[in-house]
Amino acid sequence: MPKRIMEGVVVSTKQDKTAIVRVERTFTHPVMKKIVRRSKKYHAHDEGNVAVEGQIVTIQECPPHSKLKRWELVSGQGSDA
């Protein structure tokens, strides 16, 4: 089974080798028929501590590194900060 890949914005890099990434998704509300935005935060493993807050990154599913870290940093497109 292929690994899931998502794109999001780094919101925190305070922990060692960890980046917290906010991933937004949009969908149409089933009753109101409006487009709704929802976001979720994921803890991603960042081996080299290369992520910067505000940076757009790609994360990929991986075996667990810790209690919360089930994702790893794949790449970043540059800093918006």
C-alpha cells in the first residue's frame, strides 16, 4: 500500500528533530453546500532540524518514531517568514 503524502505549513520547530505541520483541507458542507476549510496538526520527524516556521513542506507517512510522530519530513519549498 502506498504511503500517504500531504503538504502543509510548519507552525512550530521548538522540539528537537520534530516539526509541527498544519495541513488544511477543503470540502463542501453536506447541508449548507458551502466550501468549508478545516485544518489538522501533525508531528513530523525532522532528522536534520532543517524546517523553519512558515515554510511549506511535504510530509509522508512512516513507521512510528514516538507516541505522536507517525510522519516524516520529505521536502520543503522555501521560507515564507
